[in-house]
Amino acid sequence: MTKADLATIVRYTLGGVIVFAVGYSVFSTEHNVPLTLQESGAVSKVSDFDVPKMREEWTEYINSAGANEAYKEFKTAYGDKDFRIRHLASHLFGEILYQNEGMKSVTLCDFAFNPGCFHGFVSAAIVEEGLGALSDLDAVCHQVVGSEAISCQHGTGHGVYDYMGPKRFMEALEACDRLKPIHPIVNCTLGVFMESSIPTASEEFLQIRPLETENPYAPCPAMPKKYHQSCYYHLGPWWQIVFKSDFTRMGKLCEAVGNMDDRRACFLGIGTSSAASSNYEVVLAIQQCEKMPNKEGKLFCRMSAAEQFYGLLPVRTFAPSLCEELDKEDKKRCLERTGPSKVIDFAQSNFKGKSNGAAKEFRVVFSDNGFEPENLTINKGSTVIFETIGDRSFWPASNLHPSHMMYPEFDPQIPVDKNDSWSFKFDKIGTWNYHNHLSPLYTGVITVKE
């Protein structure tokens, strides 16, 4: 056994327990599984780990059955093991995956065993290639579609913090700046915050980060502004632990956050926590969100919970149920979180600016309440005038944030000043989701028909 193998066992023997994103799968294969599984149905005790043997056998299995099939079998073999066993094993598998399949295979990793696969993969990549590996990882993440792409970047953040450790916390966040976020909040920096507060990697971080009684929001207020939303989002899952699932208390803390974007990110984090802590039971998740102190909190909690349900295949069909019994406008906003491009067509709704066939010019107003109307159906060739009222500038642009790659021309390139406007002629048929680039929690949809 090499020193590196011994260090791997020692470092990853223990870990914190939190289900940030839960997944499961049932797989079968005709390939012969590694001898370690034939003999014992997977390692059952930490002391049983023979790292060189596992590395050799899983490498052979990847080469014979393919990485995808090997990871499926791996999850089946270790699915019912103790958390420490699962995490150590998945960390090793992540290392083996990178060493044998290279950067492109990071997309196979998921959160089935928490971010263990990402931990091992990203750490191995950085050890081999340095921080320059992050650019290549990011390029791969951007090639993936849907929630898997978000998990890819978020898992990278877990791996970056795992590699750098608590003494290089700010360096880990700054390393994430090398990536182009696919999701405005659930991204690499969120992975860093999550791993620092709810550790899942090594014996250096055995305890959940303790609560600072006088500052339950720490470290968020002291962070550079660009990290605020990810930081406030991560408080929900962490508070759930330190406050023993007191969702009422958690909601009141979010309500007291002064900045609107940070406050809404805080409520979204509680929604994420609600989905996982309810074991993806719709009724319980809704009950927890209903403990939020105001309409804003209840809506954003449900929106995030719905997004979490959609991201987990076995419960995906239940995601829209999180939006039931909300009023008409809130239900529409909530349903937009239940899948990519699965926005309800509200062309029949009585919105100002609804398509009337002959009209060629429409107006969308941005205020503290967001875009109004949020959903607009127009004919190809029509022009939409985006106006802002109130005290804030805005920047309407096509998804995805921040690249705007879905409809690159739909982007003014600069912010629109308060009490000003920007016009854009839509000449592409389709459903175009967009957001405020300066505050991505505000979203809208424009459907262009022939």
C-alpha cells in the first residue's frame, strides 16, 4: 500500500452526514463484477478497504464494461452501506474515474452518495493538472443538459474546497470564479459554502460548523457581494441542522435579511432543505414551507422545493404538486421551476400585452415586483419594449445566466438605467426564458409564434 493510498483511507474514513441532494437507481449488468463484490457484496467495514486492490479491480471493470456501467454497478453494490463506507468508496471511485477516463467522465458523477464522487474526481484532477483543471471541468459541465449540468458545477465546488481545506476558504471561492455559472446560485461557490458548513469529506472537518449565536448569518454578511446569494442560500440546509428543523425560526431569520436578493436566496435555501428533509413527501415539504412568515417566503420556499423534486427522477412527476393552492400568479412562477422549458403557455390569460395577432409592439415593465407581464406571447417580428420603473437598473437577457447562450442577440450588453427602456425585435420562433442579469432571481418568458 502506498503512502497516498494510506492517506486516502485516513483522510476519508469519517464524514458528516447530510442529504443535500438524494438520488437512487436500480441497475443490473451482465458483466462480471470485481472480486471485491463477488466475495462480500461490497466492503462493509472501513478496516476492510484494500485500496490498491479496489483501484485495480474497478479499473479493470471500467475497461471491460465501460465507465457508465461500472458506476451503475458501484452504486448498486454500495447503496445500503453506512455513510462513511459509501463516501469513502465513492471518493475512490471518483479518483479512479478521472485517472482512467479523463476529464470528460466527470458528468458520470452525481449526488447519490453525497458529493463523494465529485470530491475524488476533482481532487485527483487538481493534483494532476493544478487549478488549470477547473477550466476544462467547466467546459465539460457546460456540455451537459439540465439539472445534471448544475450538479456538475456544484459538485466541482465541493471538490475544490475538499482539495484546499478550511485555511484556504477564500482561495476556494476565488477558484470558482474561473467557472461560468450555469445556475445563478446553485453553482461552484455554493459547493464551497456547503462543504465548509456541512462537511462530508475528511476527518479534518468532523463537526458541522457551529452556530455563532450573535451572528447566525455568518459568514455571509462579511463576504464580497458577488458571493452573497450562494452564501445565503446555503444557510437553509445548515440551519436545519443547528436549529433542529425549526422551520419557523429559520423563516424569521430569512425575513430579517435586508437585501431583497439575499433574502430570497435565503428562502430558496430553506426550500431545498424542505425537499430533502421531507424525504420528498409533497405534503410535508409544503407544510414546512407554509411555516415561512410571509407570502414571499412561502412562495420562494415552494419554488425551490419544486425545483429539487424535479431534479430527482423518481419524484419528478410530483414537482408540480408543490405549486398547488398558490394564487394564480404565484403558481405560474412556481411551475416555472418544475423543469427546463416546461413553462405553462399562458397566452389565454388576460395579461396586458397579450398577443392580439395584429399588434407589433409590446411592453414589459420591470419593477421591484419583477417583470410584468411575466409571460408574454407575441408574433414573430414583433418588438418588445422593456421599461424600468423605480430605483433600480435592470438588464433583461436570454437564459442561460450569465452566458445568455439560448438567444445571444436577446441581450442589451449593458444595464438599462432606471426610468429608461430598451427595445428588441423577436425574429426567432420559440419559447424564450429570460432573466434580469443583475438579479437573476427575476425571470420572465416570451413565446414567439409564426
